[in-house]
Amino acid sequence: MSIEIINKLRPATFKYNDLIPGLNDGKLHMGFMAQDLKEIFGEDFAIVTKDDKTQFLQVQYYELIAPLTKSIQELSQKVKDLEEIINKK
């Protein structure tokens, strides 16, 4: 997992439709399209699952915590490295 993977993510805004009763609250939501995440992460990761009843893809957002954390760590290291270069001048 790296920042390159996270950079492929495309945040989206959407409204739920009426296909699943109770989800359509008429509000605008922010997240990711399950199809995009499935393409980026592949079948081996549990970020995208399929609902047994509806067969719709679902995003397991808690599964994004680790790759996002890893990306923050990578960026922090890059900042630290750049600060060291700047401070040597």
C-alpha cells in the first residue's frame, strides 16, 4: 500500500436511490464508488463486498483506514526528509 494507490481514489458525491428501502434520505453523501475501489484494490481486499440479499456492492470504509494511515506515514517521511535537506543549506 502506498500513496500511489491512494492517489488513484476518486472521491464522489451521490444520493442513494430507492432500490434499497430506507437508504434514500434525500441527502447528498460523500464517499467512493464501490466499482472504482474494486478496480483499484482488486478482489483480494475486503474493501468492497457484495450484499447477499441485494447483490449490490458495498464499501467497507473502515478497511480504508490502514492504507490511508500508511499514506500519511509516507508523506510524513517525505516532509521530514525535505526538512532535513532544507536545514542543511
